Amino acid sequence: MNSFNVPEMSCGHCTAAIEKAIKAIDPTATVSCDLGTRTVAVESFLSDRAVSEAIRDAGYDVTAPAAT
């Protein structure tokens, strides 16, 4: 599972939009958002780059994948 820092993620709407964007390109992905740490953990066949692009396409900045 890879984690991504999403500094602008601040509410349930944010988490829903991010999860929807990732699942749109990988319906089997497991997505877990943590508002406290503003990270998104993703288990998927997608590359880190593809996940980052999906999050950006949803309107959120993403920093480098978080250290896990």
C-alpha cells in the first residue's frame, strides 16, 4: 500500500472526491483517507504517478508519496 500526502484534503467531500477519482481508473483499488495526517493510502495495480495524476485531476495537490 502506498501513501500520498494531500495537504488540501480537509473534509469528507475531499475524501469522497479523491476516492472516486482513484476508483474511476481502478475500481478494485483500496483507498483509505486520513484527514488527521492528510494522507491517502492506496492499494492498487496503478503506478504512483497514475494515482497522483488522479488525485490532481480531482482538484487536489499531491506531494511525493509519503514514507510508509
